[in-house]
Amino acid sequence: MRAILNELRASLTRNTSMTISLIVTMSVSLLLASLGLLIQAQAERTEQYFGDRLQLQVNLCTKNSPAATCVGGAATDEQKQAVQTALQDNPEVKDFAVRSPKENYAQARELLGQTDTGRKQLETLGVDSFPESYFVTLKDPQQFDGVVSEVSGMDGVGNVNSLRDLLGPLFEMLDKMQWAALATAGLLIIAAILQVSNTIRMTAFARRREIGIMRLVGASSWHIQAPFVLESLVAAFISAALAAGGLAAFMHFVVYGYLRDTLGRITTWVRWEDAFLVMGMTTVLALLLALVPTFVMTRKYLDV
Amino acid sequence: MIRFDKVTKTYPGQKRAALDRVDLEINKGEFVFLVGSSGSGKSTFLRLILREARPTSGHVYVAGKEINKLSSWKVPKLRRQLGTVFQDFRLLPNKTVFENVAYALEVIGKPRDEIKRLVPETLDLVGLDGKGHRRPDELSGGEQQRVAIARAYVNRPMILIADEPTGNLDPTTSVGIMKLLDRINREDTTVLMATHDSSIVDQMRKRVIELDEGRVIRDEARGIYGYEN
């Protein structure tokens, strides 16, 4: 082990500039991949909050609903039953999920709890300020007129929202950002793989004398490969740590420092636990990114 | 110790075989010179023993193992039983004499205390006692070759393969190296030496195998470099 560590130290010293350039490329590609994954987590979170982007959201009346169909105040059990039956019988409806006022209240607490004004607003709201909602999945997402016209006029229905219209632009933006980040990350990952392979080729050339002797005296394949594998592991861990640092800075300055305060009313934003999960995933990606090409290239260039 | 059983080796893209139906046996403790002009097949012969190449047909046995059937992961174990010395010494310039010799043991995972015992013992054997701290560029050619021999012998291999070990040395120094190889041979190590150095072969009077265009054309028990009149 001591001999392997000596080789590793010698190799890192000899290849300082190559190692630094590899770490920079890997860090940037991992950071972009992290951002792509974080945006995906954000999209999922937004979907969870608002329901599926292709659904209709039917909100029943609360005691304060201003709609003409809500003159009797909060929707009664008979009205709820009538709306549910109408949805069940409608041929355009595939299925629907019920969200209780309590669940809607909990969601609102999370959303409004992100900002100071929201938190103040929460003080005046209770569970009864929120309606019971139905998230309706259509057989054909384009065909929603029939359901909207049938349900929106029913007594006890406060409003019907097409989430497709409401959230379409937001999801579209999240999708584009996610793909842009992942595509750029993909290109940089290719660059990183090529750099790993280049570094190994150059190191193998620089150490050809040692490698030749090792092979002749009967060093095992693992012993010959180990310094290369360890060097890649060191680069991978440093890169993963730098990318995690970058992501943490993004969470601190952008998500917590800006988005949650300024755009807290749009949706619930990703939290630290989402970021930690993404960091874990990118660390695994970093290891694969370093180890797979290293094993392939060492077999090729070291003839082990 | 080494057996070639109708061994033919043809390199890809070559019409002529580098070795052509070679059939011979080298016993334990023998000292054998391998002679022949450039391109006669000496290097291929040595490469096959080291399992750096595989025969196109026939069988090569080294230390009781048929090496063409040996799986790749067992090759290092085979090579630990072989020591190899080259014309160009192949020392690591950034390491001292001690470190160069110790390197051969470190990379096969020998314990530190064993390295500390074996290296000085071997340096003493090759006549480099007290020079362990020097770097290769502070040594003469003969001393550098002694370091290379120490590195090849430190793990006490069963077979020592020397490819032109005196090729870069003057005649007087060469004699010293040959005395050393002879001494190692007397410790029951089989020595196989490829050489062009006729005076050494003539002087030593050991077994001589001559190759020409890949074929064994002479195998004499106490031979000389050329033919005796």
C-alpha cells in the first residue's frame, strides 16, 4: 500500500496541471448536471403542488367564495357528491383525485411560509379558508371544454382551472432550463472523459519505465492500475466536493436568498434536502465518470 | 525448467516465422547461452518465456507451467519466478540503488522488514555494498548493470534471463558481470543469456543454443560462439 501511495503522490506531483484541468472540467460538468437535477426536482415539486400539468383543478366553494355558484357558502355534502358523480359519469374524464381543505391548507402553509408577507397572511387564514379540490385527469388532455362547461356551472363549484394553461409556461421554462443544463453537462462530461483518458495516456507514457519494470518483476494488474485509479478517485472526489460547494452556494444565494423571498408565491421551491440528494447523485456520477474510463484506458495503455 | 515443444511463432503480417518448430529443454541449474545473428529469433524466444508473446503453435513450459494456457491474472505469479536483465539496464534514474532494488519487492507487496533484509544482502552479493545511497548516474556502466542484476535476483527467481547484459560494457567490466552471473548460477538459478559477445561465450564454455532464421541450428553442451574447427 505504501508503494502505491508513493506512486500516487509522484503521479499527482508530475501531472499537477493536467489534474487541475481535469478537476476544473469535471467540477463544472458536475455542477451543471447538479443544476439540471435540481431543476428536475423543482419541476416535480411544482407538479406535486399544483397537480399534474395536464390536469383540471376543480375547486369547490369555501364560505368566502365570491362566485355566483357559491351563494350558499361552503359546498355542502350533497353538492360535493353531485360534482363527484358528474366527474365520474363524464366520458372525457379518466379519473380524479380529491384534495381536502386540510391538505390545501398544509400546501398553502408551505408556500406562504417561504416569505415574510406570506407568513403574516397565514395568520388570518384557517383550514376553512381553503376549498376541497378535485384534480381531474382527462382521457385526452386537449379535450377539456366539456368537463369545464359541465362542472363550472354546478352549485358548490368555486372555480375550474386548467393547469395546462396556468402552468404551461412555467413547466416549459423549467423543461428548457433542465435540458440546457443537462445538455451542456453532457458535452462537458464527454470532455472530462476524454481528459481522463488523455491524462492516463500521458501518465502511462511518463511512467513507462516504472510500468515496464513492474510488469517484468510480476506486479499484479491491480498494483499497476492502482495509482491511476487512485489519482482518478482523488480528482473525482475533489470535483464532486467543488460541484457540491457550487450547488450549496446556488441554494444559499439564489434559492434561499432570492427565489423563496421574491418568487415565493409562484410555487414551493427546492429545499436543502433536495440539494443534498442531488449532491449524492453527482458524487456517484463523478466516481463513475472517473473510474469507468480509468479502468478501460489503463487496460488499453498499460497492457495489464 | 524451460521446455519448448515444437514451438512456432509468426507475428501478424509476417510471412516468415520468428521461431520455427523449436524443440528444446533447459534443465534446472543450467547456464545457457542463446546466440545467433540479429533477427534469428533470440528476442522472440525470451519473450515467449516471459509470456510477453504467445506461440502460434506448439507449447512452452516454464517452471512446470504451460504458459500459453496460463490465464492473464496468473502471469504476474509466473514472472515472480523469473528475473530479467537488459542491455540498457532500465534503472529508475530518480531512485537510489537501494530504492531501485527495493522497488522490485515493493511492487509485489513484500513486507518492509523482508525488503530491509533482502536488499542489502543482494547488494552485497553483486558487489555494491556501501553504494546503496547512490543514484544510477553516479555509477559506472558495470555498476549500473550490477544494480539491474540485483533487482532481477533480489526475489531469488528460479530463472534469470539476461538479454545482452554485456552489450554496453567494455571487455574487462563484462568479465566481472559474467563472474557475477556465474555465481548466481552456482546458487542453483538457471541462467539463460542471449548474447553477441563471442569472447565471453568462448571463455565460459557453457551450453550454447544457436538460432538462425527461427530454427535451432546448434545445441552444444560446452560450446563456443562459432563452430570449432
